[in-house]
Amino acid sequence: MAAEREGNFLLGLPSKLSPDMAREKLLELFERYRKFVSSNPDITSQLESSFRVVSYFIAGRFQNSSELAELVYSASNLIVLLNDGILRKAAKLKTSMSLPQKRIMTLLTVLEYVEVFAEIGAARLWGELGRWIVIAAIQIAKVALRALLLFKHQAGIVRTPPITPLDREADLPDAFLKSCKDKRKSAESLEMEDLDQVFVQKAEEQGRVPQVTFMGTRSGRKVRSLTATPPLSLRDWKLPGFHRDSPAGRTKTVSSLEQQNLPPTRLGGARLVGEALHVFRPLVYLSSLATCGRASWKPWLLSFLTDVSSLALMGDTKDLNLLEKAELKRRSLMLLFYILRSPFYDKYAQAKIILFLRLLASTVPGVGLIIEPLIGYLPNWQRTYFYNWGT
């Protein structure tokens, strides 16, 4: 009870809450969060990137670090997905897909973001049998959702993940980004002007000429003097009195949102069979693995032939849109993962890869700081199904 009261205090909630009051408070907190995200897309992106970088530093650094690293990484992806949804609504971005299709793609994206953590957590809680049960359940769900997209909604070649993160600089409208920056900078500009006036006033009181800027003798470049430097949180790297209302020179890249809204290529004949092979390949592998065992080469070969056949049946890709071409290219590159998949990895690749990494760490200065944790994490990565078989 004491811990519950302390948690409520930190959240600004009363010590005793009815279910209705708790729901209202949570809705109020989410509304505040939604307003912050929709008003500060650039700050939100920086926070998301920082959160994701933490997972890279955690992995392989200490015992049981893989679970924590994967939890942080999965949470960061889910936060990005949530924030993208908030920004899409705030900017009133339109989508060409139907609501049921969007829901299926969102659920499929969530599954792909949490599958590794679910596998690691299941192994931790329920052992090897529980781990494989969770793997089978997730793969069956993913195959069912992808089959719905392929056969019912005719979504064509579905990417991995189906909903890619929003390119906020390119996809969000200029007017929306400008309004967000204007709202934030209006308060900051007032504080900057107040700081400049305070500096000038103090200089006049001391009987000296206020020098807010300084010009270099050789370069002739004018910069703010050190004595007039504002606090770090308020610096905008502009000269005093020079506050532009709009960002200068911000170039817009090609909108990925426009690419996402391109109509999918209708698949038929050999292409439909090829995409169906890709969709059902995980179940083919898992069923053959359960029948033949992990030491057998048959599941490896059967999965490899299924992937190669799927790509071969796609034929010429000239009439596909940009995202579909990129997805097929990704699938082609993912064939290299068969080098890291057992039993090929155990028999042929493992010793050579570790030898190469150790040689690289011993010969290139500073690389060992990255390679040594990587070597320690490689066995755990290779044993995790969704790292190398879930793609």
C-alpha cells in the first residue's frame, strides 16, 4: 500500500483512487503527452533516438543484459509507432489503406517489434519448451495476418515491418512543422530578448559600452561575446536581435509517405504463388524442424529453397513500385543470413567468423571496444530464433 501511495504521489494522483478517477487521470496524462508530441516533433525524435541508443550500449555489457537491452529496444520501437500515430493525426495525414487493413498492419508491426523480447522472456520464465510454444504462436499469428493482407485485402508485397517509421522531416507538412516551431520559439525568443536587455542594462550601469557581439580581426566574422552568452538551454547560435521566423534552407527530401500511399501491385499467377511461399515459409521451417530435429539439414535446405523459389517467381520487377522493389532487394540480401543459421553456422561459419573478428580487433586500434562485446553477444544472438529466422 505504501508503494502504491508513493507511485500515485509521483504521478500527481490522490492516494486513493476509484477506477473511474484512475481512468480519467490516465486519460489526462495521455492528453498532455499527446500535446507535447504533436507540438514538438523534433524534440520527440531526439528523445526516441537517445532511448534506442541505450539498448545498443547495454547489449553484452553484463550478465542478463540481453533481456534488458531487448526490452529497451522493443519499447523504443513501440514508442516511435505510438508517436507516429499521434503526429499523423495532428498533421491530418491521409492514407490510402482501409481501416481494417491498417489495423492488421499495425498489429503485425507490433508483433514484429516485440517478438524477440517475447522469445527471450518465455525462455527465461518457462524454459526451452515455453520458448518454442511462444515462437510457434507468434509465427502462426503473423502468417495468418499476412495471409489476410495478401488474399483478402490484396495488399501485394508486404514490407517488414508493414508500417515503417514516419520520416518526419519529409512527410510532415511544412505548415505543420512551422507552426510547431513558431509556438516553441515564441517563448524562447522573448526570453532571449530579455537576456539581451538585462546585459545591456548592467553594462550601462557600470559605465561601459555594452558589447553583445565581437568581430574577429582577421576573419571579420561577428559572433556573440562570451559575457553575453545565454544559458545552454536557450542558445540558438544566432546573433542577438537576429531571430528568423522560419527555418532557412531546409530542404525537403522525397516524401516516403507518398511512396507508402502508392497503390500496391496486384499479384497474380506466379507472383501470387511466390508471395504465398514467402508468407508461409516460417510454418514450413517450423513444421520440418519439429519433424526432423534441429541437427538435421532438411529444415535449413527446405527454408532456403522456399526463399529462393519465392524470389525467382517474382520475375521482372520493373512494374513494381519503389517500396516493393526495396522489399524484394531486402529479401535477397537476407539470404546471406543462411550463413548464420544452424546447422551451416555450427559446422562451417562459426570458427571462421570468430577468427576474423578477433583478427580485426587485434590489428585495428580501438575496434576491440566494439568487437569484443560483439563476440560475446554472438552466441546469444545466433541462438535466438527471431534474430535470424524471423525475417
